[in-house]
Amino acid sequence: MYDVIIIGGGPAGLTAAVYARRAGKSVLVLEKDAFGGQIAQSPRVENYPGFASISGAELADAMLAQAMEQGAEVELEEASAVRVDGGVKTVVCASGAAFEGRALILAAGAKPRMLGLAREAELTGSGVSYCAVCDGAFYKDRAVAVVGGGSSALQDALLLSETCARVYLVHRRDSFRGEQALADALRARMNVEFVLNARVTELLGAGELTGVTVEQEGGTRTLAVEGLFVAVGTEPELAAFAPLLRLDAAGCADAGEDCLTPTAGVFVAGDCRKKAVRQLTTATADGAVAALAAVEWLDRAGGGATP
Ligand code: NAP
């Protein structure tokens, strides 16, 4: 029986692990994919205090190492359901494993949103990608397109412009939601073309992507690209835990800055929580708040009663 089980080993979950361990609680972190979450796929992080510039993977490794040095246990397991029985939460995993804890922190993060185009799933891995850091190298000296106008799309386009022959940045509006500094850096790249007020409407090619159709005001255009990098935001990964939570229309846990959920002893942290600003700093802040709330709940209620 753990004092705290944390579902999700991204910045929110790993920060929660550090705080809960330093408060003397036993901690298990469950991660289904790769520790570090989305940040592990960020080519450069330049807005996390203390690091002028660091790769996302390096930062993720450092966060995991710190949590483990503090004594957190970690397991690569996909949590698929949670049973709440009084003060005991049983996390059931896809592998069949089950873990018991008294407090639970949901820091499950978010997964990339798809465009919803015909054949998008079929061409994923054959030209369509949701991770420029992972797949960008396959498109050296080729033409690619990035879809989206947030910081992720701008960062992806910057990264790809370093190795690809041509990068089209397709965005549905004429101004970017992402950081101004990233947009300015992109404007200076000679091999980048902005395709604005535009939507990708069709994926071309049989078996492998050979191009995309883009609809813009005034007409349709074909971009001859071998890679399409989709960076149109993320969706929370909370469906499996919905009975414990109050979800908003977007599927985010409707919890305030205190990270409390309607279920006693269950807390939510990071990108899966309803919030206005989703940054590394706000994820780690949530992790600290949720862990301290869990510690207080355990100390006050003994984990067995509603505080
Ligand atoms: P985001 O900020 O939510 O941006 C998503 C973008 O995709 C928006 O430009 C949106 O267009 C567009 N979009 C959404 N659905 C679409 C669709 N169906 N078709 C076409 N376009 C669509 O997502 P993100 O870029 O992944 O960033 C997520 C969070 O991480 C943000 O808070 C961001 O600031 C943060 N982040 C920060 C950094 C950094 O270094 N500072 C890097 C990466 C991410 P509209 O603008 O028209 O809505």
C-alpha cells in the first residue's frame, strides 16, 4: 500500500513525486509511455527558469532522476481504471497489474489532437507524424508541412527547417497563438513558407504521403510534401478516470488551482486539469500543489475519511 500513487510521469507527476517524498510519503509513479511526457519531445526549452536552453529530453531525464533519488518508485504501466473503496484506491493497469494507494494524483497529461482527416490514421507513420523531434530526421532534404499555430507548431517548423529542404507552415488563421519569439525566428528562415488562413483538407498518396491539399480563401492548393507534422494541440487523457472527476466539455478535469477533485483523496495536476495557461512551469506548479494537498489530506484524514 503506497501513501500516494501518481498516474503520469511528466513534469507534473514527477514534481508531485519529489514533493510527496520530501514530506515522508511512500510514492509510486505509473507512466504508460515515456517518462517526461510531452516535454521529452520538445527540441529546446528556453523558458524554464534556471535553464537558458536545454533539450526537453535532458530536462525530462533530470526530473526523473531527481524523483528517483528522492525515493519515488516508478513503473512503466498503463493505468486503465481506478477503484475507490473507502480510503483505498486500487489502480488497475492494462497489463493486469494492480497497485493500492491511499491518495491518488492524476497527472495523466494529454495526447496529440488529430486533424480528423480521411486516411490520417492509415498514413500515420507513413508521412503523417505528431512528433517532429521523433520523426523529423527521416525528412532530411525533403519538403514537409507543419499544421498549427501554437508554440508546438512553431517549434516543430523551426526544428524541421534546420534539415528539410522546404517547410510549409499551414495555419487556419493569419496570426499565431504561439510565442512571438518563435514566429520571428521562423520568419527569418529562407526555406519556410507561411500558408495562412488555410486548412489541410486531404492527404494525398497511396501507402506513403506524397502531398496535401490545402484550402485557402480564393482556392485550393496542393503542397508536394512527404511529411506532414500535425501540431494542433492536445486532448486530455482522463477518460478512464471520468467517474472520479468532473470533466469539462474538452475532457479536462474541472478542478481549481487547489487541484482538488470531487473524490476524496484524489487530486489532479498538469495539462489534464482545466486551466488557461499550459506551460512547463504551470505543470510543475500543479504537481507541487497537488502533492502538498495529498500530504495534508493523508495527515489530516489518515487517508480513510473525507477531509
Ligand atoms: P495550442 O497552443 O493549443 O495551439 C494549437 C494550435 O492548433 C492553434 O494555433 C489552433 O488554432 C490550431 N488548431 C487546433 N485545432 C485545429 C484544427 N482542427 N485544425 C487546424 N488547426 C487547429 O497547442 P500547442 O502548440 O501544442 O501548445 C500547448 C501548450 O503548450 C500551450 O499552452 C503552449 O503555450 C505550450 N507550449 C509552449 C512552448 C514554449 O516553448 N513556450 C512550446 C510548446 C508548447 P487557433 O490558434 O486558430 O485556435
